[in-house]
Amino acid sequence: MKLIANWFLNALALFIVSKIVSGIELRGFGAALVAVLVIGLVNALVKPILLILTLPITILTLGLFTFVLNALMLLLASNLVNGFRVDGFWTALVASILLSIVSTILHAFVG
């Protein structure tokens, strides 16, 4: 039940971010649910490999390079999901930061 609640809250966060950031197109809440599922899979399968490969840069930037990786994961997910589009890297970077913030706030309210 907690997994479904987290999935729903993250989809809601993505839906909110799509209304705030002009370069993100989302065709409804159903597309947000699918996009969040794909983002989760991409983060679970691809991101750990990229974190290991980019560890020196991540250390040199004191962890700030992870923002770049998050943006790349968001762009990858937008290429895999119909109904979810991110215009470019800078849009993805801003959206990934806002997505983290909005998701944290929503999860704090729920519990």
C-alpha cells in the first residue's frame, strides 16, 4: 500500500511540476503515472551504472553532478513515454530539481 501511495504522490509531483515548468508537456495524470513508473525503473537500472562511471566528476563537484544525472534520467524517461515530453537539458535540470522539492513536500504532508 505504501508503494502505491508513493507512486501516486510522485505522479502528483510530476503533474505539478509540468504545470510550473513551461518546457514539460504531460497529457494528463495517467501519463504522469506511467512516466513516474518509467523514471523509477530508469533510476533503478541505469542511474547506478552512471553514478559509478561518473564518480570522479561527482566527487570533484561535491555531488552537484548528480543533478546533471537526474536531468539525463528525466530526458531518457521522456523519450520512452508517450504523453510525456521534456524540451531540453536545461528544462530537464530545472524540472528535476523542482520534482525533488515538490515530491519531498508532498511526502512530508502525507506522512
